[in-house]
Amino acid sequence: MTVDNRTEAFDIVISGAGIGALTLANYLAPLGFRILILDRRPAFDPVHRGELVQPLGLSILEELSLLDELKKLPHTVYRSFDFLDEGGRLLMKSSYEAGPSPFHYALAIEPHLMDHLLAKNLSSHAHVVIRHESDFRGFSVDSSGVTATYERGGETWTVLARILVGDDGRHSRVREIAKIPGTAAPYRDSYLGGSLLLPEDLASLPPAIADTSGRYFLGPRSIFFFFSVSDRRRFFLVLLPNRDREKFFAGGTAHVLGRLDRQIPGFAEMATRNGLDDPGRFMELPVWKVDLERWCDDGIVLMGDAAHAMNPHVAQGRNQAMEDARVLAPVLSKALLSAPLVRRESLLPYEKARIPVTRALHRLADEMTHVWNSGNPFVVRLREAAFRGIGRMPALENKIVTTIGGTRIVPLTPWDKLRALFAGLLPG
């Protein structure tokens, strides 16, 4: 009910319209809960960034009957990824066919397209409202529920709710105000990224650009990931050591593009056509680790990057946010039936189910960062041998693909790593 013209009542208010929030709303909307999603952006605008929907995310979209609709949007299907050394020699081909999921592929897409799809699916539910250009400001909790405030159009508005969900990113204001303890800090290195729009005449493209395969080039203190998100759109990530842009571009943009062109011939020309001869056009993508002691309290619960921002090495950020939603939805639906305020005790099944998974991914990401980002020649040599060894041992490849696919987290044991190393050092 409306209390006055600036106060509204909902069952759930969500700060941030991330993929977790949109997925959660899609699970809960058919149950009739009144949901308000606040997002400070003016719209789900293109960001020309690529995202991988892993088998975990694909299974969630199928549950929501949205997978077929997603496949109608521009995308690229990946059944494998190539890992190469700095000179372009193949170290390992990681194939989803080796994994246990019924989805033996990942799907690459521009994230705003997926967000639009989930938002459109909510539009038929009048009790679900997505309010853009709304800046969440704060909240208070008492026995009658949550009182949240936000700014929109130069005015302050109030929402009365039974639960506040924070899906507001690694710098979460919900988390900050709730004083949730834990780690929230950047990694030493970050990434630069960019998007290339290809000409309509794809037949005229250099073969390496036209090729839609996903390629990771790993060198000493060097990572270059190049992949397709549609027929005409390519996306790339380049490691930015120590987050030092000035040093990275010290030799000039042409030097950077030339180095990448040696790995993807034709890259420099295509990047220049897309305005990437200007260093300022390279997007910096900070890498954060958020690892919290708890994810919920009376009247509040966190999800997505607000709860567990993780390194992209594990390729799981978007997918784990969707899994947050899948696990949280039945917990919330049960809790909302019992009291005007959702208490921490009723949210514990969500926290207990999700924290061990994300912590396992954090441990894996930290290990991968230490090895993948290394410039130590000895570590680089061992890394390349381990990649070759994994590629020769189907059981280990199965573990890797299962973990990256998100269906289960099965990191390599110390014995697995030794086996991979020895197998990779043998002549192949």
C-alpha cells in the first residue's frame, strides 16, 4: 500500500539490478511477492563487454524457461577454449565435452542483452518494479521491517519492506552500512579490456580475427584473452600488471597493439579502426576479492559481487550470482510467509550453502593468480608443463571443466598437480 506520495511498501527491495537481482526476481515474481529493484544507471545500456554463461548459468536459464530466448540473441557458443604460450603454441585445449553437465558448452554474450531479456520477462508482473536512475542511500531495521531510502529525480523516497537485498557490487553500500565484516580489497593486477566491432564484410577479415575460437595467450606477466560474443563483435582482456597504466603504455599504444598483433594477426588494424589507438579508450577492469564472514543479518542479505566478488580467472562471477539467486529464492519465499521482518536465522540456509562454494573459488582464484600472473621464468616453465599435462590427462581435464562450468567445485589436489607437471615435462 502507499503510505504517502514518497513512501511505498514492498515485500522485497533490491539495491542494484545486477544479474543476481534479475534472476532472483524471475524466480520470485510468479509467487506474487512485491519486488522493487533500484538501479542507479539510466538503463541497461551496452557496455561492449563480453560475459561467459557457463553450464551452471545455462541450467538456471533453462529452469526459468529463458534459455531458448537467450539463444535468439547475438552470441557465440564455446565448446572449448585454447590455452597457448606467448608464442602462440598450443598448451591445452579445454573442452566442455569432458565435463559432467548436460550442457557441454558455454555461451558468450554482451551482458546487457541478457539483462534486457530477464527484465523483459519481469514486465508482465505488475508487482515487480525496476526503477532506474535511483540511487540507494541507506536503511534502518526494526521489528516491523526495513525502511530504505533512495534518491531519484532530485528527491528522496522511502520504501518499507520486509527484506533488503544488496546486489550493489563490490563497493556495496548495503554491506557498508550493515557493517558486514570480511575482506574487500583489490588484487595487485587488473585488466584492460576493449570491444571490436567488425565490418559487415566478414570474408575480408584476417583469418585470426574472423576465427571465433576463444584463445588465452599466457606469457611472463602477460595474459591476453580474445574471444567472440557475436558474428561481428570481439572482446579482449589484457593483464595490467600492478594496475600501472602509465608503465603499460610507456612504449606507446602502437607498441602495445603490435605485441597483441603478433598473437592475433590483424588485431592492431582492427583495434585502430575501433579507436583503440588512444590509450584512454582501453577500459580498465579492476579485479576485487570480497570474502565475508557472513552474508546476512536481520532484514538484509547480500548476493553477487556485494557478497563474493572474485577474480575472472575462475570465469564464475556472473554464474555464481545467478546461483545465489537460485539458492536464495526458496529460502526467501519461505521466510516471507512467517513474519513482517525476515530474520537472520531464516536466511542461514542460504549463507551455509553458498559461502563454502565461493570460498573454494576464491582459493582457486588466488592460486591461479599466483601462477598465471607470474613473471618468474621457472614458474612460467612449470605452468606451461602443467597445462600440457592436464591436456594429456582426461581425468584432470574433467576436474578443470567441472569447476569452471560451475556445477561442482573440484580443485586439483597436490597429487593431481604433480601428475600434470610430470606428464607435461615428458616429450609429447
